[in-house]
Amino acid sequence: MNILVVNCGSSSLKYQLFDMPDERVLVKGNVEKIGAEDAIHGYKTDAHEGKDVKPILDHKEALRDVLAVLTSAELGILTSPADIDAIGHRVVHGGEQFALSTVINEEVTRAIRDTYDLAPLHNPANMQGIEAMEAVLPGVPQVAVFDTAFHQTMPKEHYLYPLPYVLYQRYKIRRYGFHGTSHRYVSSRVPHVVGKDLSRLKIISCHIGNGASLAAIENGRSVDTSMGMTPLEGVMMGTRSGDVDPSVLEFVIRKEGLSEEQLANMLNKHSGLYGVSGVTGDMRQIEEERSKGNARAALAFSMYEYRIRKYIGAYIAAMNGCDVLLFTAGVGENSATLRREICENLSYLGVLLDHEANEKGRGERIISKPDSTVTLCVIPTNEELMIARDTHGLVTGLQNRQNLPPMQ
Amino acid sequence: MGLGMAETIAGKGLDVILLDQTEEDLERAKDALELALQKRLAKWGITEAEKKGILSRITMTTEWEHLRDCDLVVESVWEVLEDKAEVLQAIEAVVSPETVIGSNTATLSITEMAAYCEHSDRIIGMHFHYPVVTREVVEVVRGLKTTDRTVAHAEQFIRSLEKTPVRVFESPGYITARLMMPVMNEAVNLLSEGVASKEDIDTAMKAGYGFTLGPLELADRFGLDTLVHMLDVLFRETADPRYRPSAHLRKLVRAGRLGIKTREGFYQYDELGDKLEGGVDL
């Protein structure tokens, strides 16, 4: 079964075509600058790599272009667009309605529209992708996989803010959490890596990329996560502040005469590693600058590490223990230094890092010593595969139901 | 004003042609744009990458020919009807008959301007407010012959800039100028009559009525010469004495104290246009 996984931004479209259930990636691609005369469509298979620059005015046109590439004789992947059996979409915000991935129908699209308020930058773009797909490949089942869904298992006392309750009732102001597809994927890999049943494990998952969030996962279910109603809450990130005293914002608005937009930009794009170091929001460069003796870069690194470690401590308390501490995403998978500094400062817990495995190992692996009280792992994330799996599961379920004999 | 519009439009990801009369004008525009973006960057309004993006989307030129492929053209020349009409005709000479042409005017008659044009149905008033980047309202002014299609097109464009269009039928000063010009003018009268200090006049309106800028600060930003000119236009058009420019205002303009652009109006300003404490009283 061929499943196309699509991640639509406001002017971009990332995709991967999977052969399921073999989980083989047939092609990966990316359309950038949709709406421009010089949009870029890059794609890659095992044998080919291509790049076109041409006018692509909207998401529909972008998808037609994707289909043209998939069915081109040169790549020889598909003979016709009809060979695509289902489409899986990444949708950022599922609000409270979606705790699971779901087959898209009219009711689902209405519910996704209802969450525009909560994710004004992302959900409308995701929706454009869904509508464009419906127009280009009508009748092909589409599935929505939500970033927030995995965290819908959080209990109410964890997801509510200590604000007037009426704000939750009126506007659904609460913590939702993000990176759910990633946290779910990596935690689903834990049993394979550590050889224990997921239902007995307390896991702390650190998804540390450009954006970063931690999740406390008990018996395979998310019980807490560091991002909140928006992806701004929680640990310090590349350019996002993470947690700050809300009164600071009021103070800064007054002192600097900022507008709402300027304030939001300051917190999202001018803070974090970038804001503190004054150089970059990229962890690789921060480490480089730090090793050259740049004091502000060193400060930014220490703050970043400290804030992650504090959350780890909080989640150990939240779950009353921790069996597995795992690292994933760009920084989590690649920065051995960050992992080392975090783990070395957790010695009170009985955490023993295997430096060899931490620094020299590659890919999915354990990086703690056998007698460490907590098993440390690196597990590369794969959100697209998770979306493909969900889509495959839902669509085959759908087909099986249709094939059942009628009820007597 | 034209520069602020270009900055705003390019900030929303659209390509902009900025046309001016001479290379020197464009050089000045380039410097001013660089400065404006640098200020926004310093206040976290944009990132370095966004600044580069905005600069890359604005093409500065003195060639009318460059307007040929534009979907929309907005003129923003000096508030004199004949000058604006001449510019509209020059725009019409290069663009296609469907291209919507906006006039960024605060006081003049769209119907009269459109009368100079061949396709008067696509001429529309689009009154942006200073500073364009942060002011959210745009007055959309219908002339007698402006079609629904033109209005819809203009409003859609304004919404795509995340600004709010308000519809106005043609009338001198529309909404905002008709209300604000007399307020600024009367504030100058208050000052010249010695009723209150400039700071207290501004504070009263900021603290009392939620103005983000007091009327005298606003006048400085506007340009006192522009203010006198617009009041004159309204006065001539309506013959209503409430629009007669304050004598004190005229005196300041004659003395070359035009507001922020000369670094001195009611207040004094540094080279970035930020207010200096103190300033010269009367």
C-alpha cells in the first residue's frame, strides 16, 4: 500500500511516500516558496535526486507537481496518481477533540477549523493541504495525525493553568503539548531498545530540536509535557524563551513600548540560545563558540542544559521515579556534550553514563552503563513513519470494515 | 508614506516596485528603509532574515516601465490634486486596463482625480495611516465611478496585509482626517493661547482618552507642513472655519520647524526620530 505523508506549512509542503506495511520510503521531497514565481521543488529517491525551480502559485499546484514527479517515467515510482492508496497529514493542533489520529471527513475538517484560534499559524496551512489533496485526488482516504493528540491523556490537574477557571470554559485555555507524534514514536521504540514492556515503564522523553519539549510518559501514556497551550512554554529553545515570569513581559512592554506583535516576536524569534548568546540559535554553533571561549555562548549553553535538567527533575517527581531517560531530535540525537552534561549532573539518582556509547555510538542505542539506575537512550525520531503507520492502520481498518458481511 | 507602504507590503511576502522621481530620492529612500528596518530589528519586531527578505522584495526604480506587470499600483505623491492626477495618468499609460489603481490621499476627491483617467472605474482611494507598518486602519474611498470589483480587490489586498479596511464615501477628509486634523489644530491653539504646556496637552489626551500619541506628538510625526497643507485643503473645500490652520502652526512651518523630519517641531528629536527630553517651548 502506497501512503503519501504530507506536512503543509503556509508556503511549504514536505512529503514522503511510504510503501506500507514494509515501511520503505520510496521518495522524499520538499516544495518551498509556494506562491512565488521561483518556488523550489526538491526530491530524492535511492537512485535519483532532482530539483525544479518554477512558479507554483498554491498548494493545489504544489500537489499536482508532486504527483507529476511521483508518476514521472524518470523516477518510475508510480504509474498513475491512482496508485496512492491513502494520504496522512500532519496537523499541529487537534484541540481537545482529538486524542487519536483520525480519518478525515466533513466533521473532522470542521473540528480542525474550530482550532484555528489555538494555532493560527499552523492549522490553516495544514487545512490547505487537506483541501488541496481532496481537490487533486478526490475520494482517496486522508488521515489527520495531530501533534497534540498523544498528550490528551494528561490528567486535568496537569493540563490546567492556575488561572480563573472560566478562561478554560470560555476559550479552552489549557496546556496541550506538542511534538506528540515524536514522543509517541520514540517511546514506542523503548521496549525494543531496553527489552522491557512499555506498560511497566516510566519514561522521560527529551525531544530537543529547534523547538524542544520533554514528556513524562507512564505506562506508554503521556502524563505531562513541557509545552503548553502554544509551543512557547517549557524549556529554553533555539530562539524561543520557554518559561518566564509573565510579569516580566508586562514590564518589558512598558519599558520598551512594545506592541503585541513585537512581544510575540521577541519571545519566539529573538530569545532562547540566540537571545542569550547574541550569536546564534543553533546548538552546533553555540558549542563551537563556547569551545572558542565565547562567554555568552557558554552561558547560553549552561542555561539550556540547566533548564532541561530542571524539567527532568520535575518529571521524576511527577512520576515518582524514572526508568528510561531518552534523547531525540536534532540536538538530542547529535549533541553528545549536552547529553553528557545533563547526565553527569544527575549522579544523585544513580545515573551512570557510558561515555563511549554516548560519544562514539550511532543511531538507536543505550548510552548508560549496565548498573545505571536509569537507562539512558538515544532514539532517532521519525514522525513521518508514525504518520504512515497511523494512516495505514486506519485505512486498512476502514477497508476491513467495508469487506465484512452485512449484519444478520 | 510610500516607503512605509512598501516596507509593509514586502513584509507580507509580496514583491514591491518602489518608483520615485530621481536616483537621489531613491538613495534617500534606501537609507530610510535600512534605518526603519534596523529600528524594528532592535525592538524585536523582525529577525535579521526577515529584514533581508523585505529588502530583497523591494525593487527601487525611476522607470515607469517597471510598473507594467503590477497587479495593483498605489500612488503616494504630494497631496495636490493636479500632481496626483498626472501620476495616475502616467500609471494608466503602462499598466493593463484591469489593474486597480489606488490613491493614498487623506483629503482629495477621488471622483475628481478619476475624471482625469481613461478607466475611472478602477481608481480608488486607499488612505494608509502613518506609521504604515503599525497603523492597522486603511480608509477605502469610493469615487462616483469606482466599481464593486475595484472595491473588493482593494479590500482583499488590505486584508492580506492584515490591516482593517473601513469604507468611506467620498467626502473631504473622510473619517480620520476630518476628526484628527481639527484635534491637532486645536491642540496648537491651546498651546499658543498659553492654556497648558505641550506635555500636559499630550498627557491629557493619552491618559484621558487612550491616545497612544498626544495630538502635538502626532502633529510632529505627520509633519507640520503637511498638517497645514491638509487643513488648507479642507478649509478651501468646505469653507468651514473649524479647519482654518492655527496661526502658530503656520509660524512654525515658516521657521522650518516641521516636526520629526527636521528633528524639531513641538518637541526635539534625535537622528532616529526618537523624542529628546525637554525641547523648546514657544
